[in-house]
Amino acid sequence: MPDVESMADVRRMMASVRTVGAVLLAAISVGAAQMYPWLAALALAAVLVAALVSTWYYLFRVGLRHAGLGYALGHLVLSVVLTPLLFLGVVIIPALVRSDLAKWDESEKSPTQPGPV
């Protein structure tokens, strides 16, 4: 069963995913940036890069802690590759890791079936 510290990592990972969504929403509704659009674009890019790196960092940490290096690297690479395609890498892959963790946690809680005698 995941310990309290690792579940905090999962919450941080999902918070960084929400940050990416908030940044994308802010990018759509930037009205005050009409005076200095280059400055707004630079600030938005900096926040977006920080949110992406944060998401990938926690995605890797959670994957490494629960499933090992191969799982963590595989999902990190998949996330990086899918990110240019409508930010799918930072939306779908963390949700996939979260569902894997929930599935593994549920399988630990369920009673084992006795095998054939």
C-alpha cells in the first residue's frame, strides 16, 4: 500500500497538471497584455516551462517509487513525446499513472483467491 509521503507526491503531480491547464486558460484570456505582448508571451512561456518540468519531475518520481526505473522512464518519455500534440503528454499520462496506482492499491486490498489444490 502506498505510504503517506508517496501519496503526497501523487497530489503534487496532479497539482502541476492543473497548473498547466490554468496556464493554458490564462493564455487564452490575456487582455492586459495588449500594451506589451512580447513581455506577456515571455512570462507565459516561463510559467508554462516551469509547469511542464514540474509535471515531468513528479511523474518520474511517482513512477520510480511505485514501479521502478523502466516504468518511470517509459512514461516520462511518452509524456515528453505527446506534449507537443495538444499537451496530451501532461494531461493523459499523469492520469494513466494515477489510475495505475489506484489499480495496484486496489489489488493489494482485495483478498487473494486460493489456487487449485
